[in-house]
Amino acid sequence: TDPYQPAERHFGVTRSILEAFSRAEGLELSITTKSPLILRDQELLVALDRAHSVTAQITITTLDHGLARRLEQRAPDPSSRLGIVRRLSAAGIRTQVLCMPLMPGINDREDVLAPLFAAARDAGASDVLASPLFLRRAARDRFMPWLSSEFPDLEPTYRRLYSRRDYLSSDARDRLLENFRHLRVLYGFPRNQLGRG
């Protein structure tokens, strides 16, 4: 679950946890979010990075605004998330882009991924990482009707790929990640970045 839920504005639980880490040192801290609310804690993250190794991971599944609306209806716009990467990177925080989930036939194509890699590089990200879609039974029961509505031509493929397991087979996973790995190298990731991380 994203640590910067809307309720965080009121309750400040994530911030209080980060503040608790300031009383220790030498930890490896990673925080994953889609929310621009992380920028509220930018100074705290910079201070923490002096005593620890801090990595901010910002999830961006695609930069295509139309596709993003179909995939993540309630998430912040991809350009605002890219702005988070830019600001945290400029502040010296090790920042990675997470392209998760990577979905066969949807956001795994080069024409979808290449702009994300270029933008992540230009925003100062140290790396772009991906993980294929994972479909537990409860998620599958919601996902398949959505897929049937949004991408009906892909439904048979997904039924075949996920019929017997929650994960892709290792062969299907390798095929899915092949293009991603190629682009990762092409765009020069992973890269060194300021900060202890």
C-alpha cells in the first residue's frame, strides 16, 4: 500500500515513521509511492539520506495519458509523478522509476516504454525497474472483467498466461522483460546518482 494515501495529509503517520528513523543511522530506507505528497517530506528525506541510504521509488506505468487513465483511474497524472522524480533527484535523493505492473500487450511495447525511459533519464532517475503483473484469485476476479472491457482482444492471452498460476511462467516472464531489459541498457540504466544511496 502506498504510504502517501490521502489520509496521510491529516494523520502524518508516514512522516512520523520517517522522523523515527532519524534517531538511528546506517539503514537502507526505500519508500515507494505514486503521490506528490512525498514532496512534503523532501527536506526530511534529504536529512535522512545523510545518515542512511535513502531511495525513493516512484511508480509510473506509462507516460501515455490516455493509457494511464485506463490503467490507474485514481492515481496522480504520470507527468506529476515524473515531476516528483525530477525534484527528488535534484535534491540528491536516489530516485528510481517503477514500471509496475508490466502487462503483456498493454504497457510492454517499445513505443510505450521508450518515452518512459527517456523521461526517467532526463528527470535524473538512477534506474527504471519493472515487475510483471501478478494476479491472485481475488485480483483476477476484478481484473479480467476490466480487461474484457478495456482490451477485449487480450483476454484470451491473459486467460492462457494466468490460467494455472498467479505469476507468469519463467518463459513468459523472460519474453515480457526482454524488450524492457534492452531499453534499460540502451538508455544507460542503472546510473550513478548523488546521495549515499
